[in-house]
Amino acid sequence: MFSAARTSMRASRAAISAAAQRMGMSTFGNSAAQKTRTPRLRKLKRAAYGVALGGAAYTGWLMYRNRNPATQEPFDPSKKTLVLLGTGWGSTTVLKNLDTENFNVVVVSPRNYFLFTPLLPSCTVGTIENRSIMEPVRLLMRHKNREVKFYEAECTDIDAASKQLTLERRVDADGNQVAAGEGEKTRISYDYLVVGVGGTVNTFGTPGVEQHACFLKEMGDARKIRRRLMDSVESASFDDISEAERDRLLHMVVVGGGPTGIEYAGELHDFLVDDLTQWYPELADRVRITLVEALPNVLPAFDKKLIDYTQSTFKENRITILTRTMVKEVGEKSFVVQNPDGSRSEIPYGLLVWATGIKSQPVVDKIRAQFAAAQTNHRGLLVDEFLRVKGANDVWALGDCALSGYAPLAQVAAQQGKWLSRNLNRLAAQNADTPDADLFALIENKCRPFKYSSQGSLAYIGSEKAIADLPFFNRNITAGGIATFWFWKSAYLSELFSLRNTTLVASDWIKRFFFGRDISRE
């Protein structure tokens, strides 16, 4: 009996010992596998830390450089003077890329900032704050190698024979706007002139538009729309007005079915759904949005599928689209339209935003008048394939004021600005030993003509949806929906002019998501 017990105990010890050995081997195997994996994880972590540290260091360096520009060289009397008219897409792109070692650069504009116009509709309802898409032009000027002179004034006249410009400052000592002809005037000279003054709103001679409608082209327009929108809503909340008057005040009208009008209607819808329903629940259901377009459909430059998608989205969002409808007159509280059948109707409104085409600025008309034989189109300055103003010497034009055969788009003006600055830099460097070299003539012999490369078209249509018409080799890719909305956001963030603008716009989107839009009246 005792012998059997001893035998059983030995067997148990042997089994325990074997199990322990197996467990030890298994533990050793797991440990070896962990040791194999651990270096890989450490390498990945170190790489991630390195990328984060490098990104933070680069961002810090950009911020430091932005706040601490280097000392600039003064004007060089031996260099030619290049004057840039305007601070829009074309002129600002030239300024950003031009090597000021080769020229004495002067910038003339009534506004001292660059405006990222694609996001302007977002400012009208507080999705983005106004200054987030404004880049002070002096930040760009101060970071150039040579001093750049800036005049906050409007060019009112040009003497092409003597190469002189007449400037008028339209702001008095108290910062108030003064009428044309009443401001302080001065004259400056140029050797080369780049005209990039853009265009102004085209009312097509419709009575009452300038007096009663809001435009959407400058930051002042966005502020005016925001004030008038909140005035209409607040006035509609009074108890002692008629229901008809309340409905009038809450009827928001957009004239123009291009990208600007579509995007504003989309932003207005989002403001209604996301914010007005929270703070004005008794009024939100009564707000109406109407878009009026004279053509057979909206967004004529987009693919037919995207047009249909936009119209169906607007229908879901209860935005009324009136196509083949022309606005004939705008009054203080109503406007008259000509319907598709030729009849006329009067429609009351509280806010009317005019987002149609553009026409030339007064200074462009004066330039055109001096070269009437070559300048035969009243819509702008005719230019050749090298962006030289036809009939003129030493004058280039780009952007919306130039008739180059391309649509008046921001990306066209930006590409023209890059092309012109790149070629001016190259020609000036090649002729550094010849100060009197005629770059205006050399650009035709030494450079390739400007050719626009379309980067596609984007538009926000509301409800966190966007549409995209993008080139891909020899065909176009069309897309619409929520995923396209995020692509729209990332594309615009990447196109902003500085890290400062990118940071401000991104933070505005985050603030809107958590706290909603600011509904206070400025």
C-alpha cells in the first residue's frame, strides 16, 4: 500500500516537473515573441514622436518667423519700379512669389488685406469669423528681401504716356469713407504696371438693386448681410406686426444661381436649421429661402448630374428655386420678376442678396479708353497670351479685369500671378547686368505663353454636403455628398494663404461645432 502511494507521488512529481518545464518553455517562447515585437513598437512610437516633434518645431519656427521678419534692403534707384494695382488673387500671388531683389515694388489698393473669397458666404452667418479669411498684405510685404511700398488708396486715373498713376485716398482722418473725388490725391510713377483690380458687381441696369439689395463680393458686404439678416429676424419677433409683414421679413432671397449664390443659400439654410431653430423656435418654421436664376438651371458650369443633385438637395431643404426668372426691379420691401411665361409678379422680401456677374472697375475703363483702337471689349482689358494689355507698353493685366479667354475664377487669377512672377524673376535674373532690358518685349521671346490648368470646381450646397467636378487625365470625376464636404473643407484649408489663416478657419469650424454660430448683431 505504502509502495503504491510512493509510486503515485513520484508520478505526480514527474508530471508537475514536466508541466513546469512546459510552462517555462511557453513563457520563454512568449517572452521571445514579445522581445521581437517590442523593438518594432518602440520604433513606431519613436517615429511618431519624431514626426510630432518635427511638426511642432516647424510650426513654431513659422510662427517665430512671422512675428520676427528680417531686416529689409531699401529701394535701389538702379532698379525699375513695378506697381501692383489691387490686393486680390492675381496681384497678391504676384507679390507673394516675386523676387523683390530685382524690382522696386509698390502696391496700391483701397484695402490693406487679401480676402479669401471662396469662404466669404460662410462669414455672412457666422460660420467663420471675418478676420479669419483676411490676410494683411503688410505681412507679405514685410517678409520680402527688399522694402515694398504700400498705398492704401484707389487708382483713379492713369497717364500711359508719362507712366504716372493718380491715387485717391477715400478715407478721412477719422477713418470714415469719403465720396469719389473728395479724398486726398497723389501721383506716383511706374516702369512696369500689373493691373489686378478685379471687377465690381454687375446689376445689369436693374432699377433699385444698388439702393436696396446686398452684394456678396467684399467683407463689407458680408457684414451688411449679417446685420440685415439679424434685423429681419429680430423685427419679425415683435408681437404688434401683421402676419403678412412677419412673412415678408422672414423671406430671404438670393439672386444668382452661380457658386456664390448656391453657397450662400446653403449657409443660410444651415444657419436656419442649426441655430434659428434653437434661439427663435417660434419663427424658424416660417423662414423661407428663394433662389432666383435667369438661366434654365443653376450652376451652368457644372456637370448635369451635379446640377440635378444640387436641385434635389435644395428641394429636401425646402429652398425654392425659380429658374428662367428675371428680376426686373427691386424695391425697398418687394421685387418684380418676369416669369418664364412672360408675366410679371411682385414678391415681398426681408433680405435680398444679389450674387450675379461682374463688370469692369472705373480705372479699367480709363485704361481701355487710352488704347481704344486695341481695346474693343467693354467687359475688361483685352490681353495677349503673355497677359500683356493690347495696345499698351509695360502693362500687364490678370484676374477678373483681364479678358484672357478664361472664366473669371480665383484659381485662374492665382495661376496667372504665379506665371507672371515666375517669368519676371527669371528674365530679371538673366538680364541682371542689363538694367535697361525691356522685360515687356523679352517675355514673348524667352517665355512660354500662359496656359490655364483647371483644378476643378467645388461648391458647398448646405446640410454638410458639397459637390465637386474634378479633372482626371482626359475626363472629369463628379462627386457629391458628405464625403465631398470634407474634401471641400480640406481643399480650402490647403489653399489659405498662411498658417495663421488656416489655424483661424479650422478653429472657427471647431467652435461652431461645439458652441453654434454667433447670432449677435454687430
